[in-house]
Amino acid sequence: MSGYEGTGTLVRLALRRDRIMMPVWLLIFVATAAGSAGATVSLYPTEQARAAAAQTSNASPALIALYGRIYDPTNPGGIAMLKMTSLGALFVGVLMVITVVRHSRAEEESGRLELLSAGVVGRRAPLTAALIVAGGSSVALGVLTALGLIGAGLPAVGSIAFGLAWACTGIAFAAVAAITAQLTESTRAATGTAITVLGAAYVVRAVSDAGNGLHWLAWLSPMGWVAQIRPFGGNRWWVALIIVAFAVLAVGAAYAVRAGRDLGAGVLRPRLGHARAGVTLRSPLALAWRLQRGSLYGWLAGFVILGFIMGGVASGVGGLIDTPAAKDLITKLGGVSDLTNAFLATEIGMLGVVAAAYGIQAASRLRAEETALRAEPLLAGAVTRPRLLVSHIVIALVGTTVLMVGFGLASGLSYGASTGRIGHAVGQMLGAGIAQLPAIWVLTAIVVALFGLAPRFVVGGWVALVVFLILGQFGDVLGLNKAVMNVSPFAHTPRLPGGEFSAAPVLWLCVVAIALGIAGFVGFRRRDVG
């Protein structure tokens, strides 16, 4: 046997499992990039306006660290894709990490791969299939994004280079995930380790771009290599060869590690647990916290870092957005008249959507426990269904609150330090972050309702998030009807700081969340487990 037997069958199986998720995410990436390109071309119509915006961006260490440098101020693609090149690539990397782990280590952990291996399936086939799906998706994303940017009016050569950069990012971190999937025994550990590597690579890229005399650091990071392709600013095609070589070496290392371990095992052995549960682990809530605390810590660290960066960037936003059209757009998105407040309101609105993703993830955890047959033994004892469900809902609700409070504190401190009014800024940003919570809780409640009434469709929470993201964040830009936009709960949150606060929409969102939660409770009590 060659070790690759059954690869084609596993690829078809993976594509069938991802037939909804992957196309939706690819569409989101392509639409976001093309929408940003189309909007920016009209916002900065002249070379002078683009040069002024590029000068402001390149003069701000915070902006450079977050987004990267603009290498050609005269090229419309430079300013149009400022946010998308490195930051967008970061999310592409996350998607491909999840894809590889989902079709490799997750299959081992669930026991499904052992059943498949009883047939004609080679040792290398599962990992190969996962890499083919992730690599093919990365290439498809690159091609579609390039076509979308060309259609939006950006130069063709730069658009192709941009698509290549995103495709290379996906391929590189799919290879990283292939290694971490061999090192650890759990899906969460494999995903977390790969995303930690991705985050570290992004930090190295940020330091190399923003630090004086540290540009050489870019060549030590895959994210630095992606930035060095320089779409719309030189189009250095040869850098892609470095990324491909890295991916080939990483995949080779993953295959070597796979050959030396047993199915279901990992190179890094997990620490043995205690023989008896401690006092703090004797309730469903304590167990839910134990299962989800690592994820919350990671999310919180990301929100705090983003808060410090966003707060530091806010004071200089006026110089970056200096055309009437740009000011009009950011004011529309923020819903307030003051430019800095509008920028902050826009960013907080986007972070609210991201926090909702954590709420969906946390609320969906109980479904994962149920399908893995770990919930049924708990329910066979003294634990009731409502207690078990409440434990994970509490983690989701408290976790999202902690994320928005953490972001509000960090951004308030950073923004206040630049304006000299720390106390005022912290209070302002905390209020703005907390104002997003009712809309976030509606998304969490949708998952709870689906879990209780139609557990097979819990993934619908992610579909709702995508729909609300498009409606709430891009509705004005796309010129959608107000009635359509109002479907999104985020369309009803106060646009703070700077906007008016109205209690009625917030209370209605809370009522909707409670009603959905009650429906989930009733459904879970009446349906069969599993």
C-alpha cells in the first residue's frame, strides 16, 4: 500500500461536509474585499487624496502594526486594500487552520477515522484529503478575490498579486495546522496551537513593519512573507516561492510525524487528570467553565490587544479620512456626526459581531458534548437538563460581556492617553461596548433555540451571524432597504460613542433573546438526547 488509498473518497466526504460552510466563508471574504475596493475607489478619486491618506497611515506606528505599510501611495489598490492585505490574511489563515484540523485531528478524536480505517484507507489519506480541501479552497479564494478586485476597478496585476497573497496565506497555515494536528491529541489543542503560531507570526510582522531598523524580522514570519509580496506596491511574485517552499517542508514534517505515531495518539501526551474532582469541579457550571476557560482567555487577549490598537489609532483618523466622501461614509457607518466618534462606533460595531462569534461558539459547545456522548452520562445522574443547559449559557453570556468590557477598557485607556482625558474616554468606551451586548445575546439565544428545537441545525447560528454581518455592517454601503437592514439586531444597537441612546430597542432585543432562550429550554426538555 502506498499510504494514500482512499484519498479521493475522503476528499469527496470532506467537501460534502463543507458544502455550505466553505462557500459561505469564501463568499464573505471575496465580497468584503471587492466591496472595500469599490467603496475606496470612489472615496479617494484623485492621486493627491490617496497620497495624503497613505502619508497619514505610514506615519502612524499603530496603523502600520495593525494593517501594514502602503508601498505605492499613487496606486488606488494600496489604500483600498490597506485593511485587507495583512488583517484579512490573518482571518484566511484561521479559516484554513480550522479546515485542516476539522478533517484530520477532529476525525481521529471522534473515532470516525478509526471506522473508516477499517476499510481501504491509507495512513496518509486523511491528512492528504484535509490538505487538498484546504489548499484547493485557498487557491479558489485567491482566484475569486482577484477577479472581484478587477471587477471593482483595481489594477489587474495588483489584484492578482493580492489574490496570490491570500492563497499563499491559506496554504502556509494549512501546513502549520497539519503539524499541530499530529502533535496533540485534542482538536482544541491542535487548533489553539496553530492559531497561536499564526498570531505570533502576525506580531512579528507588525513589529518588523512598525519598528525602526527591524524590517529584517519580516523574513522570519510567514505573515511577513505575505506582506512582502506587496500587492499594488511592487508585486514581488518571487516571495510566493518562499511561502510554497515553507508549506512543502511543513507538510513533509507532518507526514514524518504521522508515520511515527498511533491512530488517535499525539506526540505530546496530555497531562493526567486528578483521580477525584476538586471542590471547584462538582457542578455543571464549574465543568462548563473548565471546558471553555482556555478559549475565553484567548479571545479576551485578542480583544484587549485590539482595544489598545484601535484606541491609539482613533486620535489620528481625521488625517487618514480627509475627503468629503470618506467622511460621509464613515459617519454613515458610525451613525454619528463627529468623525472620531464615528470611527470608534464603527469599530465597536464590528467588534460586537466578532464577540457574537464567541457567544455562538460557547453556546454550541453543549451540542458538541452531546454528539460526543459526554452529556448523556451527566444527565443520567443528578444533573437536570435545565442545569446543564444553563451552565453553558452562563459561560456564553458572561464571556461575551467580559470581551466587550475588556475591549472597552483597553480602547478607553489607549484613546484617553492620546487625548489626555483617560477617565472620560474609559467611561465612554465602556458604555459603547456594553451597548452591543443585547444584539450579541440575540445571536447566542438563536443557538440555544436551535439546540433545543432542531439540534442538527445549530450551525444555523453561524449562518445568522453572516447574514447580520452583511446587513448591519455593509447595508448602508450597499444601499439596502432600511426594512431589510432592520432584520439584523446590530441595526438596533445605539451608535456609541457620540450617538443617542434609546432604551426601547435595547429592551426589545433583550425580550427577543429571552424568548428564544425559553424556546430552547422547552425544546431541550422535550426532545431525546443525542
